[in-house]
Amino acid sequence: MIKNPEIINLPKIGGHDQGYISLIQANDLLPFNPKRIYWIYGVSKETERGGHYHHKLEQVIICIKGKLTIKLENNKGEIIKFILDSPSKALYIPQRHWRDIFFHENAILLCIASENYDENDYVRSYSEFKNIS
Ligand code: TYD
């Protein structure tokens, strides 16, 4: 079953002076059991990453710092764009979506992933992705 991408609004605990804690827990907002966490940083220029599709992997993406624009395309050719510009927002990316991720300057991306890294789960050719549908 293909689920839909969606923004998850995370709790934001704290206040203006002392700062905030946001969190996401398995069985509470996180729609899968996490197996891997990685983060992408040091992307200093306006840079696009992603450019691939996953057969099986589900992800929750949080922009810990700065701003990300994430463009998703499903197997029906439907395209949705999301902007992540707050550490209290997360984006759930279901399996079987092509993603292009634009890093605005100095953004840091945190990813919670449903599976361990497996290059065989990737489709890195857009034309191959378009033939999967
Ligand atoms: P990739 O997933 O293509 O990153 P992005 O979509 O942000 O451009 O990964 C970039 C490289 O890092 C690629 O060679 C695979 C490697 N990699 C790992 O070895 N383990 C991991 O958990 C991840 C996410 C990437």
C-alpha cells in the first residue's frame, strides 16, 4: 500500500529564553520503527541533493537548521513540494517516491529511516523511475 507524504507537526517544549525541545517517538507520531538515523550538513551553497527513489525505505525528514525545499513525485506523476523551515516540523516520505531536496544555505537535514542503508533499494535514474509505474 502506498501511503501519502505528510507534514508532521512535532511537540515544541520550552520558551523563548531557554529554547525548545522537539521530539518524535516510535509509536507516537513516527509511522515506522526506526533502524537508522543520519544527518547531512556542511552543504554551504544553494545545492540540490536527493535525485533518487526508494522501493522500500520510509523516511522522516527534519530540518534541524535553515531551510529545505523537498519535491516529491509518486508513481502516478503527481508532484508535491514541501518547505521545511522549522525544527518543530517533520516530513514523512513514504516508500516509492522520487525526491529532489534543495538545501538553502547551511541547512542541516536529519533523517530517521525505516531500514538500514541498502544501495539496492535506490533507483537513481529518473527515466528508470518513470518506467517503474
Ligand atoms: P544519498 O542517499 O545518495 O544522499 P543524497 O540523496 O542526500 O544525495 O547518499 C550519498 C552517498 O552516501 C552515497 O554514496 C551513499 C552513501 N550513504 C551511505 O553509505 N550510508 C547511508 O546511510 C546514506 C544515507 C548514504
